[in-house]
Amino acid sequence: MPPWWPITHFGECCNKSLKRVFPGYTVTLMSVDTVSMTGWGRTAPTTALRFRPRTYEEAVVAVRGRGPRGVVARGLGRAHGDAAQNAGGSVLDMTALNRIRAVDAVGGTVVCEAGVSLHHLMRVLLPLGWFVPVTPATRQVTVGGAIGSDVHGRNHRSAGSFARHVRSLDLLTADGEVRTVLPGTPLFDATAGGLGLTGVILSATLAFRRVATSLMSVDTERAACLDDAMARLATWGERAPYAAARIDLLAHGRAAGRAVLTRGEHAPLDALPARARHSPLTFRTGQLPAAPLLPAALLGGTSAALLNELRHRSAPVARAGELRRISSFFHPLDALPRWNRLYGRAGFVRYQFAVGHGQEETVARIVRRLSARRCPAFQAVLKRFGAPGPGWLSFPVPGWTLSFGLPAGLPGLPRLLDGLDEEVAGAGGRVCLAKDARLRPGVAAAMYPRLAAFRALREELDPDGAFRSDLSRRLAL
């Protein structure tokens, strides 16, 4: 326990603080403990004091009593890097603030607290005919985390990132005040994609999209090489809102960058078999046994190459109109709890970059570089991005994005990724900060031209540095 926050004084301090802010209010002792935590990649573990507020008032107390190392909000821990860690400081576990406060079943808007997960929203809203407008590759993400990271999905070209669908949010700032923040304001633009560094998101009003069923109609194709994959993704255009290509980064020669492409759209009612039309909006998920912790010997290039070969050959050359559950189309890895253990004890690094239109050769060079190194790259996904969102530190830019995972213990990994950073920055691109665990500050500044405005707003709003994280210290955000 840090010396600046004796646990024996916590309840007394809570009540005194609350009586200043909320006269007549008395708080019971909120959950607080000292824990070691990592990002989903399981690298760089740090220790922090964890608070678990159940009300806005308790969140205010935790922020005001944060200590000299500051505080950062944390959801379900799916940020791959260190964005939701705060070594030696405080972390607010927001998962107890998980209530859906209001649902407009006619207009498709929802008011919910920041600790509500996308999984919970789907479970409640899908039977009413509404689906989240944007979902990343996991539904085990909180609303606060989705806004703070401004997550994107396969439909970015048509729907943009998550923040585009936020109608308002309540933000707890460093002065202990709760502000209602609206789109189009500087504070909203700094908060969307701001990784929790402008304050603690407490709740949000979200706009959903209407769907007729809980199934997806999916087309699958195989592409012989990277050029083929990129050409097909480019020509698909708006024929299906959700599109991505799973790239084989271990294929070489003329097959380098070969891919399995999928595109999908929400299935209409008449596409379902007769027996399924009686309950078309049922949300079903599956779960496999927890993933084992694999030894490093099974994570080499040979094993990865065999797995990629099997996946590519088992995919259909072309198939149209296959019906899949929403969960299996968007979130297949959610069926495997703790799948991050598959990368071994050292964990993994998730690397995602984006470059603009006209920079296809940059993507090709990086693919060839990884292929030549025989890197055991897993879950490599190529997508196209549309118009950028309002967030000053939001990741998407119009063009291409490629993401992949590498074992953290891979020899020469730091030098390899530093080289990729330089390649991406030289092409005017950027690396995704929500997935980062090792970027250098000078490179980050080159990748994010609005970083200076972000720092200036933080300095004005939070001059004492109340909100900090391991990532913010590392990159001087």
C-alpha cells in the first residue's frame, strides 16, 4: 500500500471529501486493494492501488485522493499495451459502474454507465432489434474503454469509429467536477481516443443501428497474394459494410501476403431458414475451454507457418451467403477465454499501423519484411479505413491498416518494430496507441499531428497531472 494513502484512513477521508462535495452524503468503504496488472498482451506488469467505485460520488473521492502518481480509469483490461496501467499510482476499476440507465427502443439510443460492456449491450439490445454501431474484435470492452480508445471495426469505411456514435458523455475531470461533454467541442475531441487522460468517463449516450436478425450473411474468398487481396478489398467498396482480410505473413515468394477475405452484412429476415424466423434476434454465444499457456517452442515460425497453411487451405475459394452468428463473425476469439495465453509466458505484442491511400507499397514492404524474417505472426488482419473521426489521438486515417501479434520473447523484436515505426512514420502513417507497449515519444509526435493541441488542453484542464498512465509517461502525452 503506498504511504500516501493509509488504508485505515480511507473511509474517514472518503466521508470528509464527500461531505464537501455532496453535503449529507455518507459513503461505505469502496473496494480498494493493491494489485499487479498488465495489458492484454501480458507484458510489462506494474503494481497500483485499485479502486472500484460503485457510484459517481465514489469515483470523485478516488480521483481527489489519487496521490502523487495520479490515476487512470480501467475497464476489462483488453488494451493490449500499457494504456490502462499506472505504476505506483491509482487505477479506477470501472466495471462496477455497469448499469444501463435508459433505452429508447424506437429511436435506438441508449444511456449507460461507462463500465457496461459491449457484450452486455448486445445481450440487452439485440433482442430489441438494435446492434452496436461499431465493434472491435472483442465484445469484452467497456463503453468507457471504447470511447477512450475510439475503437474501430470492420465497417470503418461506412460507420467510422466508435466516437462518431456518441451523442454525449459525462466526464469526471481533475477538479472533481462532472461535466456533460458534447460532440464538436475540444474536450470531446480530446477525450475520444484520449486514452483516459482528460478524465474519467462515467456514462454516455449512444446511438445504435437497426438490424432485423442476429445473423450475418457472409461471403468468403481466397486471394493468391497481397496485391490480389488489396485489389479485392478496394473493389468491394460499399457492397458489404463489414470487410477484412486475414493475411498470411509467413507465405513467401509469389504467395507473399496471400489472404482469406470475408465480407458481411446483417442478414435480412427472409434470408433465414423457416425454423429460425420464429426467434430471429436471439443473441447466442459459444465458449471453448480456457486457452493453455503454450511453451515457447510451439510459437516458432514453423508452427505458425503450418497453422497458416492449414487455415488458408481450409478456407473456401469462394462462398457466398453463409449465415453466421454475430458472435462468431465479429468475435471468434471471445469463445476462447484467456486466448492471450497462447503466446507463452512472455506474452505478446500487438502491432497495428495505418497508412493513407497511395501508400500500398508501404504495406507491401512491411509484409515482405515480416515474411523474410519468418516472424511467427499470428492473427494478421488487413482492413480499409474511411474518413477519420473527431478524436485528436484517434487512430484511423483514410487508407489501409494492418495488425498482427508477435510473441514478446521473439529475438530481435525491439529492433524489428523500431524499424517498422520508422517505415510507417516516413509514409505519414501511425501506430495504434491503444495497442502499443513500446513506441518512442519522438516517433509518436511525428505520427499524431494533433498531439500538441492535446497536450495544451491537458495542461489547461489538468495542470497538476491528475490523470496519468504508464503509456502517458512513456510517450510524454
